[in-house]
Amino acid sequence: MALQRPKGTSDHLPDGSPKLSLDTQARAFQRVTDVARGVLERSGAQFIATPIFEEPELVRRGVGETSDIVTKEMFTVYYFGEHGGFILRPEGTASVMRAYLQNGLKQLPSPLKLWTQGPMFRAENVQKGRLRQFHQLDYEVIGGDDPLIDAEAVAVMMSVVEALGLRQVTLKLGSVGDPADRERYNAYLREQFGRRRADLSPESLLRLDRNPMRILDSKSAEDQAVVRELAVRPMLDFLGEQAQAHFASVRRYLDAWGVSYQLDPGLVRGLDYYRRSAWELHHAGVGAKSALGGGGRYDGLAEQLGGPATPGIGWALGIERLLIAMTAEGLELPLSPGPHVYLAALDGALVGQVAELGLQLRSVVRAEFAYRALKPAVALRDAGRRGAVYAALIGPEEAGRGVVALKHLSSGVQRNIGLDELRDVLGGPDFVNPDFVNPDADDRTTHPQPSTNQEQA
RNA sequence: GUGGGUUUAGCUCAGUUGGUUAGAGCGCCGCUCUGUGGCAGCGGAGGCCGGGGGUUCAAGUCCCCUAAUCCACCCCA
């Protein structure tokens, strides 16, 4: 076995590769980003790109010192020398905020909508929909705290998912309140669960210290029983006045727009920087962890990074997870187009000339040529397998008359075309277009095939 | 970090209670095919049987270790 790619990474492959699935198909990634770009730019977001490695401090202060990401999932990269290493970014928001602060983007009209896309890195163990290098689409709005921005962000995220054709999605919406609210809630939870330590699962005993809110969505039956018996009140009950008003306003907008969501009073998010609005988008098809993406408000992040207080909100979608979800819904990409014309010389002496013709035709259409002389049968078979629309055969006879034998593969219609009109013919409508099939065409130059059609659907 | 499944040709897989030079289908390349394709027939290339160690006269097959992969826990996209 030759060398293999590192664990938890994937190659994005060309169409036709064996073992190809949507989430490893290069063109599918392209497609998702293109669709997203359309939606996001129509929403007013501008593209921003940041390095994939950053100072460790950015991630520690952004994502949170005690989060799983920082404590056990960071990739560190070193270069020759004494430097203490960089972090491969585990998510995009901290970097975008860092770039906003560092580059004075504050002077752009505010609030500023940005989007980015690219690889993220987390050194986790691998399972369905979870890779060590995965790809995210990010949308961030910096410089505004109006609830309308929250509602718009959610709506934009839903538009992206919709534009991809996904239908079976569930939006879970909640609010994690302001920091003071969360402190009060955590204190409440510690007090409640503290009285039932004996009945909690071992994992939840750990959660009790680190993040008691996690106990609420534990899968263990014993924990669920405790939660039920204690009739634990949800985070939403603990929202302060302002957070409460903000959340109510966000919901009013979404309700008015007909954006359907499931209220999740106990929604927990894993990154420390979230405030107030928080949401997750789920899909049944992606496996045990069904989140396609999530988002929320992060008004405290800029200050944590050492900048002036700057409100912000954003979301991220996992591209691989979107593709898995698309697979689960049976969505497929249309066939990738083959060359428009495949040229083949029938005689060794003509190979160079034919290649030159191909190079010239590329100003009009996708043109490929054979690298050696082929027999007509082989040339046609080759052209067909490559998915070409036309095959152009040039032998001594054609070369002598200054024409090419141009065959429309799916219809079998063939004509001799003069070199001077070839560009126009290839750039124009297909032979199969009735306007184009010459009614006076000589029978001797057309060879309709017994229709053994295939691919062309 | 933990648990279970898997690993033989480019792909999908056979391979008997351990027994000579490890097979098939598909794909790839070529020929049949002196200027008209997708079919068919024939031929060819392509395997440290994931890696390492052990048991044995003999290991793809049994044992141990290890890696990768898939799924799940944890956590997240």
C-alpha cells in the first residue's frame, strides 16, 4: 500500500472516480460554495479570507480556554526555529473578528456582513460527518446588535440550505442569555443536580463542574430521569430583561416571515463566546450528530480579543454535512459535461496540426485532442467515453480538402465542415437542433445510427 | 480518550478443516477492425493478501501488537 492521507482527512475527487460520493466529489464542493456564494452575496455579504493558521491565543480567547476544542482538539504547527507554534483554525468566527479588528473594518458601513469558506481543523476521533479537516461556510455580521440582524442571519442560513435543495431540516432556536444570566442558571443547575449526584451518570458528574447545561441533553436514561424528576427549569426562564426582550423580538420577526423553528429552551452551544440568540440546524440524514450547522450572537468576542466592544452574530454550516444530507435526500448533481469537441488525427503526420486546431478552438469551446493518430473506430469510442458532444476526425482526405469530418455523437449526424466555419459551427447550436440540420444534406455525409442511446438523458 | 465491525488487484468481492506459481466480475490497455463509436470475442498489464511479530514442515487462513477505515460514546460543523 502506498502512502496514505492523514487520518480524518479526505480527498476531493474528480467525477468518475471509483468510490465517489457527494461528500468526496470535488465538483459537489464547488457547487455548494457557488450556491452559497450566490445567496450570501445577494444578502449583502462580502467575501473575506483569513489564514488557516493563527496564534494560539486567538483560539484560546475566542473559543474558550475550557472548551473541548481548546483542551484536546487543537492542531499545532511549527516551523524551523524557536517559535512556539501556531494553531490550525478550528472554526472561522474568531479569525474573522480578528481580521475585522486588525484591518480597521470598523470604518466600513456598519453593520458589516462578511462570509468566508474553507477548511477547519479539529483533532477529534473520526465518525460519520466528523473529520479532522472539514470545511465550513461562514456568515458573520459585525457591528450591530439589533434583533432584526439575528432574524436575518437565521433566514439567510435557511436560504442557503433551501437553495441547495434540502428539505428535511429542523431549526432549533434558543437563547443562551447574557453572561450574568448564564451564571445564575449554572448556579441553579449545580444546586439542583448537586442534590442528586448519586443518580447522575459518571459523565454528567464531570459536566456538573464544567458545563452543567450539558446534563440537560445527556442521552443517558438515568440523567433523563433526574432531569424529569427535578422538573429542571430551562435557560429561557433565566433570561434577564434585555435578553428576554431581544429574544422575543427575534422570534416575532421569524414568525412573521414564516421561518419555522422549534423552540429549544435548553439549547446549549459548545463555544464560549455565544450570547443571546443561538440556534442549530439539524438533519436526520447525517448520522448520530445531526447538526448541519449552528450559529449565534457573540457580542463579547471582540473585547475578549482585546478590541473595543463590538457586537456580532454569525453561523457556520459544515459543507461535508450538507453533502451527506443532500445524499440522504437523494439530491444529485447533473452529469459533468465532457469536452464539446474531441479531435483526432487519423494519420500520424497530422497529429500536430490537429492539436493546433484544438488549441485554437479553445477560445470558443472545450476542445480536447488525441495525442497520437487513431483509427476512426477508436477515435469515436474514445470521444464517446469522454462524454464529448462532437468528434472531429481529420485524415489525409479531410486535410487535403481543408475540412474536418464533424460527427454529433448522440445523433450520429455527421458533416464535413470547412476549417473556416468550424468555430462558428461549434460555437453555435447543436446539429440536433432542427434549425441546423440542413434539409438538403447529402445522404452520403450523414450516418444516422441505430439508436443505442445511453448517457445523454 | 473509549467500544464494536472491517482491511485480499484501480473498484466490488471469492478464497474450503492452514497445503504448490492467490482468483472472478467490472474498469484500464491492446487486438479482432485497411476510414466510423458505445456491443461481442480474445489477449495483456496490474497483488509485500494493510504493516510488524509469533505458532507451524507449511499462514491470505491461527495467535499477539499496530495502523487505517466505518459506526457509536464524548464533543462539535
